[in-house]
Amino acid sequence: MNFAIWSIRNPTPSILLFFLLTLAGLRAFTLLPVQDLPDMSLPSVSVVAMLPGATPAQLETEIARPIEDSLAGIDGMRHLTTSVTDGTVRIEAGFDLEKPLSDALIQTKDAVDSIRSDLPADMLHPTVSAVTFAAAPVLVYAVTSAQMDEAELSWFIDDRLTKAVRAVPGVGRVERLGGVQREVRVTVDPVRLAAMGVTAVDVSRALRRMQQQSSGGRGQLGGAEQSVRTLALAGQASELAALPIVLADGRRVRLDQVATVADSAADRTQAALLNGKSVVGFRVFRARGAGETEVAEGVVAALDKLKRDHPGLVLIPAGGSVDYTVEQYEGSMGMLYEGAFLAILVVWLFLKDWRATLIAATALPLSILPTFAAMQWLGYSLNTLTLLALSAVVGILVDDAIVEVENIERHRRTGKPVVQATEEAVSEIARAVIATTMTLVAVFLPTAMMSGFAGLIFKPFGWTAVIAVLASLLVARLLTPMLAAAFLKGAPATEVEDGPVMRHYLRAVHWSLTHRGATIAATLIFLAASVALVPLIPTGFLPADDRSMTELSIELPPGSALQATAQVAEEVRLALKTVPGIESVFTVVGEAEADGDAVGEVRRAALTLLLKPRGSRPTKSEIETAVRERLASIPGARFAVGDGGSGQLELVLAGSDSRALTATAQRLERELRGVGSLSNISSTASLDRPEIVIRPDLQRAAERGVSTEELGEVVRIATSGDFDADVARLNLDNRQIFIRTRIADAARQDIDAIASLRVGGRDGLLPLSSIADITIESGPSRIERYDRERTIRISADLNGMAEGDALARVDALSAVRAKPSGIALIPAGGAEIGEELASGFVTALIAGILCIYCVLVLLFRDFLQPVTILSAIPLSVGGAFLALLLAGSSLNMPAMIGLVMLMGIVTKNSILLVEYAILGIRERRMTRHDALTDACHKRARPILMTSVAMIAGMLPIALGYGADASFRQPMAIAVIGGLITSTFLSLLVVPVAFTFVDDFERSLRGMLRPLGSISTP
């Protein structure tokens, strides 16, 4: 007695089991986080080392290379990505997916600590932290207030608002955009300094010694214990002017004798504007694993409370991913409901029995709800990929129930009692149902076991599909038979005549079996034509989306000031005002670095273009094309349109020879201008910025008693102030404000004023120009390294060109073919992920086919007939390729997912046919021709039902109804195209393939039989 018959005779345990699974699924559904895509980033650790004032070239040699060499030996290290800018080295160490983040963090800290003595002594202590937040911000806001000025509003965001938002569960980081940092400015007068015989270094360090509080000491007055503190703190900035400063030689001066004191702001390094109006903004990043919608809801609630407490506060949404995530989630759920409805409708159209249809329909919710429980247990989220898996298997989930209900119906029409018909039908179909389900598991399981980037993408998809399919098997073997026995009514024996379609089909089967050579020849021609379609299909990583937001980045020449960048950004905004579809523009000048530890270069700006709702505007691609056309007339800047996704091509040249690297990059950049539709080609090569270089005359400096370190300190403190750790501070109630000493802005604009700065020597002060030469030179503004080699990044807008096609044409360029031996072209961005994905996809396909074969061998106890079943797989590829070509879609990640799914679906249909034919030959003693004809007759209907149900479930996705379906559409198109061709061809080709395999098996037995008789004594 099998499980199906047991459940018919003992319904209570099955009912209780599915009741509990349903409750667990409903609860899990409410707890699952909602995201756009799963966290597609490997375990990463960030190392930030700062040496304020140091140039990128100096930092590369003294800090970046030693740290990289130390990190390279860590087990599981995948890639090292280094960015070196003024005073800062940022290294991101990416590890294998299987590496625990905690272990990676500890080992990275140990590696950095082990070389700390080899790094510059005045370097700030390096910070090592795990990257625990998502790359894209969930929410972006522009903030204004009529009751606060810019400095007060900036502090309000840093203090009150950030505290309120960080208290929301799931928030990883809050970053202010624009605004200013309050600072007490002590502007020294070089003339007065010279007259008093002091330097800017003396003033800054004396302020630090005087403006402080010292703890320590112990008193015992009155028999009690007291702590002792020394306090010498000014209460406000105005009190500092009269502060007496004791110099190192014992002299003292009042601060206002050599400087003016002002409570102002630090040098502005960022500005934020909304539609041209100055604002202060902030963006919120979620922690990895947190749901975007839950984080957004919590943040919005916290902000609403802040607005109630501060009536003048105005918060304007200015971007973020959460709106698109909500739209995709609602769209995916809508597709799931519509697909389920259409699949059930197909069942009813075939069976014409509402009871049987209802029984088949119960398989959907009872398979999906337990899947939610398993997803929550595995730590997955409701995202585009997991919901895509559920939408994709909607037709599959109802397949097992369809096959069993249809078989029960066939037995019931013979006049048998309902219970007897059900028991005989489910026993007869048991092996086919188990085989088809295990085949699907064999297809999806290798994808769920992938590692690397492919694993990040396929693992949630694969496990979701595997669990849902296994749940559908559980429903089909426990619940469907029990419901059929309980609710279906008996029917008198009726002889159902074949319709015209079935008669034509059986004649076609007979012709195919009698003209096997012609059938196989036609099949081979079809397969050859399918392979010929491959070069015609563009390839890529992700399809272009149509979200209501895009990015525009601006880059000015090195050395450009913040005001110049802001001016160009405003010019760009005005040029885009007439582009249809753009609703508002949020501008950030002085783009923030990715890790948020410091502001980025002031020569960069980022414009977030907020688009009108979909349906009331052109597509995002069309808007981006119009934006590029408007930007062509704006000189003096580089532009990149798009969010760095499918619309851009990224190439990275790496090598240790900087001259050869630069020459190769420049040549490649020139040749790229003639490649297809590529435009706006730019590279990081030759981006040198002007530098004021001071070269001391060591002989003269030694004679005057001046060291290079002292000279460097004077220049640094006079022009930009001391290190943050060494400056004096003004203590307020809730924060400390830096007191920074330096010369006036006008003096920094005059090289003669810099040359006349005084340096303390053996015999008193002497001008800088007397012991050093001052020249204007150039040096790299930014150095990027990848896996311990210097790199140059080249980017271009694709303008609709497929990324795979662009890469193929790039590889054919002479600059790539003839590049020096020490220079490598490495994939970057989507190209790197796409390359790894393609490799993982091929591995998954091969592993899936092997797993299917092993499952079929075990179930059919035959090594050759499973080959017949697998013969249907190539028949699906041609239809998938043709559908992608006709739809104008590319062979990208979603399409690859569709091809993986096709393997299981078409194999499932072949199993139903071959299993029944083997049953007829072995148990009913029928001839091979009669068994195959009878199998085609009996199994054509359920095969057609399951295929049409699958197509119906995919149809809403393929048509792109509802939300932006750009990601889901290629998968649905590939599945529908492959399913159509494989269903109709396999119904004719698989029987013919069966005969060839059977003939080969018989001839092999005939060859082995004499060997067996010879070996018999």
C-alpha cells in the first residue's frame, strides 16, 4: 500500500499535516522581508587608512601596497579593490561566498595589525569594518526648514534625525548630503605672525595645550574621596579672542594679536540642490538581510514624529529604491495570482468538471504556503527572484494534480466506483508523478548549490523552486487522492470518442513511426537551425529596466573647484528641463564616497532624475537617450547617464607598468569611438591635477636648522589646518567643534604668500622660499588598483547595444589584441558577473542533465531508455531562441533561468509518454508500435493540459502587464517559446527516439548474450 492509498483510507493525518503547514506558511508570509533583489554582494571587509594631506602617489607606495600584500594571503580572498585619493586609502576585500563574514573580519584586522609598524607613524589608526549595509539607498530625502539656517539644519540631521532613523530596526547607515560642518576658524595673519616671531604651528599647538580639560588626581577632603580635574575651556567662540597663548619658549601672546576668530563653518565640500534650490539631504541604507519595505515604513514613521515635533521641517522624497521595490513586489504577486487563475481555468476547460478542477486547484495554495515557511526558515526574502520562482512554477505545481485527476477521470469513465477508480489511477500513475517531480528537483538543485555571484543569484531561486515542487508532490500523493475519493461522484461507463484533433495526431504518430528516418532528419534540421539562431541573439547580464528614476554623473577636470562643479550641474539641470518625462532633479555636488567615511572629490556631481509615473512618460531608455542628446552641447565635463546597470559598458585595464597601461588605455579609448552605438567614452587615464610642489634644499635647510618634517607641518597647518586628532576643540552641551588654525583664503590663492610663510630655524624665523623651491606641477588625482595592480577604468554608454555584443567587438580591436604582455583586460561591473554567471549556468545545465539521468535510471531501472526522455531537451532550445529573437530580447540572466526551467518541464512531459509505453510493453505485453501508439493516445491529453497550464501561467509575465516586467519577461518568453516547440515536437519525436534506443538496446543484448553463454561453464 502506497502513500496515496493510505491517505484515502486514513484522511485525518493528511488533513492535520496540511492544516499545520498552511498556518506556518501564513505566519511566515507576514514575517518575510520584502526586497527588490537578494543581497547580491559577497562577504566584504573595508579597510580605511588616512594620512591627511598625503598625495595619492605617496599613499599608494607607503600604505596601499603594504596593506594589499598583507591581505592577499588571507584564505578565501577573492578580490582586492583599492581606491587612493587625497589623504585616504580605501581597500575593499571581497571573499568567497562560503567565507563567514566574522572570520573574514578578524583575519583582515590581524593582517593589518601585523604590518602597522611598517606604515607611516603619523598615519591615523586604520579602521577595519565589515560591509553590512546594502549598496543602494532605500530612501533619499531633501530637507528644508524656515526656522533653521544651513549650519543648524546640518547639525539637526547629524544629531536628532540620524539618531531617530538609526533607532529603526534594519537601518544600516544614514548619510548626510550637502550642508556644512560648524567650525571655529582661527585665521592667522602671516605679517603679524612674523612680527611676533611665531608660526601657524605654534599657534595651533598652543591652542591645543591651553584649550582642554585634564583629568587625573585624587583628593581626600573632609575624610571623603574626590576626583581632581583641570578645566581651561572657553564657553563660546567669542571668548577665544582674548585667550592668552603660552608659546614653547615661554613667551605669551593674546590670540587676537595674531589672528581673528570666527564661529563659522569648515570648507564646503558638498552641496545639495532640489530643482536648483539649495537644500540639505540625507539617504538611508538598509542593513544586509533587512527588508526594504519594513525599513522604509519604520523610517517614515520616525520622520513623521520628527515633523510633528518640529513644525517648520519639510521633508521631500528625492529618490531611493523602495518605491520600485514595492511596485515590483505588488506586480510579482499580481502575476502570481493571474498565472494561478489562468492555470486553473485551463484545467476546467479540459476537464469540464468543477469538482475535479477544484481538487486540482487546491495544489496551488497548499504548495506555495509551505514554501513560504521554508523560505523564512532559510533566511530568504520576498524578492523579484524568489517570487519569479513561484510565478514560474505555478503551472508546474498544478501539473501533478492535473495528471492524477485526469487519470482518475479516465478510470472513473470506465464505470468503476470512485474509491476504486481513484486507488487504481493513483497507483498506476505513481511512478510517473514521482519521476517527473524528482526530475524537476534534479534540474533546480544544482542551481541552488552554486557558489560565487551565480550562487547569490540562483541559490534563493533554486531552493524556492525545489521546495515548492516537493510540496506539490506531497499534495499530489497525500491530498489530491483523498479529495478525489471524497468529492468526485461516480459515473456510468462511457466510451469517449476521439475528436478530430486526436485522430489527426494519431495519424501523425503512425506516419512518424513508419518514416523514422525522415522524422529524425527533420529533427536534426530543426536543431541545426536552432544553433544557427544563437549568433543572432544579443547577450547581456540584466535587461534594461524602466524604473521611474535614473542617474546622471558629472566629472570635471582635476583641480576644479566646488563652485565650478555646481555651476556645470545647474547648467545641465536647466538643459534637461524640457526633456519629457522628467519630474524633478536632485543634485549632489561633491559626490560622497561609497563607504561614507569622507566626502568625495569636489569635481564630481551626481544628478538623480526623478521621472513621471510609468504610462505618462516615454520609457526610461528613451529619456536617457534624450538626456545624452542635450548633454552633447555642454563642454568641459564628462557625463555618464544611467545607474551603472545594463546601460553602461565598463572595461578595466590592469598592469604594473603605469606608462604602458596609460598608453594602452588611450589607444583603446580612441578605437572604442568607432564601435557600434557606443558613446560618451571616457577613462581615468591622464586625469592629472595641478599640485604645488615644495622641494626643500636639504643643504640650506640643514644649515638653518630646519627639518623636512617641520617644514611640512608649517605648510600643512597654515594652508589646511592640523590633523583632526591634534586640533583644539570647543566643548558645547552636546558636541565638540573643531578650532582650526590656518591662513586666510586669499593667501591660499597667492603662491607668493605661501612662499613667504615663516619656518622656525636655529636663528629665528625664516621665509619658506629661502630654503625651498616652489613650483606648479601635476600628479594623479586618484589611483585605482585591482588585485594589487594599478588599473584604468574605461566606460561607455551602450545606447541600446547588447553588452555581450559590445564585449565581443571590443575583444576584436587591435588595441586589445596587440596590448603589451603585462597589461590585462579584466571584466568589470555587469560583464564580470555575467561571465561568472554564464560559467555557472553551463555547469548547472550539465549537472542538471546528469542528475535527471541518474533519477530516471533509478526509477526505470534502465540505462538506455532515459536517453529517450532526455532527447526532448534539445527540442525546446530552438523554440526558446526563436521566441527571444522575435521578441527582441537578449540572452541574459532571466532568459538563462528560463532555459534551466525548460529542462525540467520538457523532461516531465517525456516521462509521462515513455513511462506509459514501457508499462504497456512490460505489463500488458503489447507490441512496441501498439504500446507507443496507446501511450500517445492516453498521455497526449495530460501532456497538453500541463503545457497549456504552464503557458497560461507564464502569459501575464510574457505580456508585461502591470509593474515593470523587464526582469521577468525574458524568462517567460523563453519558457513559452521552448514549451510550444518541445510539446508538439516531443509528441512525435520521442516515440521515434524510443524505437531507436530500443533497437540499440536489443542489438546490444544480442551482442552480449553470446559472451554470457561462453562464460557459462
